[in-house]
Amino acid sequence: MARFDTSFDATSVEPTTPYELLPTGKYRAQIVESEMRVTRNGMGQFLWLMLDILDGQHKGRKIFDQLNLVNPNPTTVEIAQRTLSAICHATGRMHVSDSEELHLIPMTIQVKIKPSKNGYGESNAIAYLPPEGGGAPAAAAKSAAKSAAAPAAPPSTQAASAPPKMGSAPWNKKG
């Protein structure tokens, strides 16, 4: 039992409203909180993300994502790493060692609605989109300055559609 210091009057406080999904569409958003959490079965960890919608009708709304970066299933880890790569490309931060380095950088996301599954109701799914025009938001000015001062590099031989694979999550590396 928990005894309150004073009597609580529920008529003086607006009750919470049910969680509503964000409608399908493109939004400007930024990561405002993140942390590594242990999976329900205790066999892995996921990067939990909270994003704020920055403008439009849904400005100020929160949306959440989680990336299963530590998991016994290698396909699950690959999907999470590819999503983290998409976030890095969307924010212009190509090398990160802490998820806070991705905080407060505006980016464009595509929100979809995933149908009910395994006893859970509908939920939002987030895709992180590359910056318009192919440049990174934070790195665009630096890149332009470097390219003006340096000669053009030869074209890359790596396939543009396949991001480099990460050996393990950067925050798990010892050393």
C-alpha cells in the first residue's frame, strides 16, 4: 500500500489519453533520448530511441524505435545495423561511439503503420531517409568546403546500395 501525503483529487487533473499512432507520411524529426536496454528474454540488447516530431500538425509528438544490436540471431543484428547506418546517413554522422552523438540532429523519417502481430496492436514503423539532394545535413557544409580545396577523388568501387558491415556495436568494443 502507498499512502499519499495529501488526498488526490482526480477531478482536478486531466486523465491521460490513449496512445494514438502517427499517420503514415514523411516527418522532420530528431532523436532526443536513447539508451541500451536488455531484451525481454535477457539474451540480447537493443538501442531504444525516442524521437520528437519537429514541425507540422504533429509537432512535439514522440515516436519510438528500437534496434536489436545484440542478439543471437545474426539476421536480426544485420537489420539493426543497417537501420543504425540509415540513421547515421540521415544525420550526417558516419562514425559514432555513443548514441548521444545522434541526438538533436534534424532528419527526415518515413512513418508507416505495421499491422497487429503476435497479440500486439498496430504500431508505427520508422524508415530513416537520406537527406534531400544526397548530402548529409551536418556534413554538407564541411564536404563542400573540402571539395573546393581538394581535387576530386576517383569514383568508389563499393556498391552504393550496400552500407559497410559493422563487426560489432561500437559501444561493446573493448580497448
